[in-house]
Amino acid sequence: MKKPIMSIIMAAIFSTANIFAAESNAKKLSNDTSLQFGFCRPNLMWVGDQNKALKLLDGIKASGAKCVQLTMRENAEPTFRHIEYANSIGLPVNMLIMPMEDFMRNGSKPRPKTKHFWSVYGLSQLDAKKFEKKLDKLLDTIAKRRLNILSIELFNEINWVDFNGDLQPVEGGAIIDESNYKNFPFMKNYIAGMEKYTQLVSILRKKIDDKYSNGKTGLPKPLIVCGSPVLGGDSNWLNKVGGSVIDLNFHYKILAGKFEGATKAENVFDKVDAVAAHIYPGAENIDNNPETCAATAEKTVRAYIDPVFEFAPRDILVFITEFSFSSWLFRNEPDPQAARALTTKNFLMQFSKTTLKDVNWGCIFHYCYDDDDNWGAISKDGKIRQPMLDIFKESYPKNFAKQPQ
């Protein structure tokens, strides 16, 4: 499937003029009669063969997905090409911007790689002026190429040691909250990093409002999504790997400027359109019993999203930017992928069947589309796991009770 880049660009220009027309992204999501499901494909930028990368996007579209999440890192050009092509086949994009060396203060050094964790920068090392300079380049390119960006999510899992170098490995693992944070000297940097993060969100808000005001671009304004945190996690696993993670309530309290130990009182929720969460249900959340599965699903999801409602407006958009049941959980089933697909479908249906229908849903992205035998919908050998893929062709009405019986 060889398509000259100019034809891709022209197709993208035509597509972006029609995907959302004049309707704002927030209004469109609110007006959609069905929940919008897509795929999170974080490592598409690392696919060296661009034809293969475009075929993967074709597969995502063919699956019935309504949107795709792609990641922006230092080498932006591959992701820009992928966004262009995604737009050309009718897929709006949630663009996840990851922390880059270009954002950090001069002389900053990432935390060294360990056995279990990446080498990453701490957010306390961020330089607002360098971020603004890089952001201007990104937004200028988006405008010139006429890209339809549904939403921009800033950073990923920033309350977790693997993606925030301000946190450190802790022997035996640690779930850190307001009652024990003083036991960890590195928390001073973490709190400072959250203040830096809020500052960067303010810059992003100002830039988006300015560049998209009064129809300057002729495209809908991208929503700003507060980066996805992770839940506290499995304490046994944390103990094994020595991970440190910030409790969700504490994390959001800091971001909301409600924590007295922070020096500034800015509220990140005054500046974003949406919040994001990553949901990876465990074995205790596998429930296909029609009489109990709704309550099980709701309890699972509430654990991830209720903490934000302590501090954010109740009508804020909620994105699930990563979601999956692990294949490992179904390893003893006669047909593991069929069992996984059934559980996934039953779980997703509860987003509209239970009181979760009152949540102002954005998009829900299944992780990861391929190259991951445990979490993905397509195996490493390229074979389509049809039971899994078929569930995304279905429609999941936002308010199930109002549908014809």
C-alpha cells in the first residue's frame, strides 16, 4: 500500500474539513449517541517501515474504531505523518505529548535506568520557556498541515515511578499518600514537579485558546486532557519490583492546588477540558454474570475516576486513554481470546448500563493494538484476534435504558 505523501496530505485536508465540520470537539462528544471507542497505539512512531505503519492505521479503522491515540516524542515527523493519514481515513487523534529532553532545564539529567524502571526525567526539571518554544513549533506544524487533533494529552502516568523521575524505587514498594509522604525525601521534588506541570498546562491552554480563537484555523479547537495517572496498583507487585506510586486522591489534591504543602495554589482543573485515566482490571474484576457484572464493573471504574470528582467539576469530560484486560488472566480458558473478548464486551457495556452513564465520557482507547501478546488485540505474528476485534464493531449506546428493547 504505497501512497505518496502529497496524496496523503491532500486527503487529510479534505477529511479534516468534514470530520467535525464546525462543531466543537466537546459538543460532538456530548452529542454522540454511542460511546466512542478507539485504540491507543503508543509505539507506532517506532515502526521503521512507514507502509507497515499506515497499514496498522488501516486495520484500526477497519476494526470499527472511531478514534486513535498516537504519541508525540522528540522525533515528531513520523507521528505527524501518522496523524495526517489517520485524518485521511476518518480517524480523529488524541495526541499524547510525552516529556522530552527539549523541555528540560539545561544540565538536567534523567534518573538512571534500573532493572525494573526506565531512565526518565523528573517533572521538577521542566523549563517553562523551553516547553513554550517547542509547543509553538508543534502547533505551527499542526496548523500548516491542517491536522484534526481531537485532543492533546500532556504527559503520561506522572504519579508512577516509571514515567516520572522525581519518584524513586523504594525497597518493598510504596503507595504514597498524604499520611506518609514525609517519609520519602524525594516527595519534595514530586510536589515541585506537579506545580511545574500545572504551569505547562496553563501555557498549553493559552496557546490553544489563542491559535484557535474566532475560527482562525478553520478547525475545531483541540481539547486539553490532564495526563493519565495510574491507580495505586497491586501491593504485591509493587513489593516485588520496588515501585513507588502516588495515591490518586493525593495526586489530584496537589494538582488542584488544595494541598497545603505546595507553594502555589493553582488548580489544573481550571485549565483543562478533560481528565484521563488508565484502567487495567484484575482477576477480581472478571465478572460475566448478568446479575452482578454491572456492579462489578462500576466499582472497578469508580476506583479510577471518583477521586478526580473530589476536585474537578462533575461535568468534566473523562477519557480512558488506556484500557485492557490482560490475556494472562484467561490463560486457563479453552479459548483464552474468546473469553477475554466476552469479558471485555460485558465490561464496556456497563459504561452505559449503570450509573456510569452519568459520567461525561470522552473517548475510550483500548491498549495496545498490536505487538503485545498480553495486552493487545492483534498478536505479534500479525494474526487478528477476531473475537477481540469484533467487539469494537459494535455500538455501545451512552444511555442504554433509552434504547428500544
